Amino acid sequence: MAISYGAFINSVISFVIVAFVVWRLSKTFIRAETAAPTPEMKTCPYCQELVPVAATTCRACTSAI
């Protein structure tokens, strides 16, 4: 029972090539999504809660802003 080094090296090289191609394809298809822009926020002067700019009352203390 002889060890065939040529077949082993061929298997290793084939594995590395296939692994590299799969890694590149997955990197191409799985892209980091761009973060959605955060809505403009303002602070309630009474309770310091962050509320959207278009809000007319605070959602935490219900005071008029």
C-alpha cells in the first residue's frame, strides 16, 4: 500500500481552489447593507426623551413640544 503524494497534492490544490471560489462568490452575494438613515430627533425639554422632529407631543411625558 503506497502513499500517492501526487493524488494528495492534487486533492489539496483542488480543495483550495474550490474553497477560494466559494468564498469569493459568497462575499459577492452577501454584501453589507447600507444603514438606513436615522430619522432626525430632538430632545424633550422636560424629560430629555428623544422624539422625532415632526412630533408635537412627547411620547414619554405627553407634554407639548
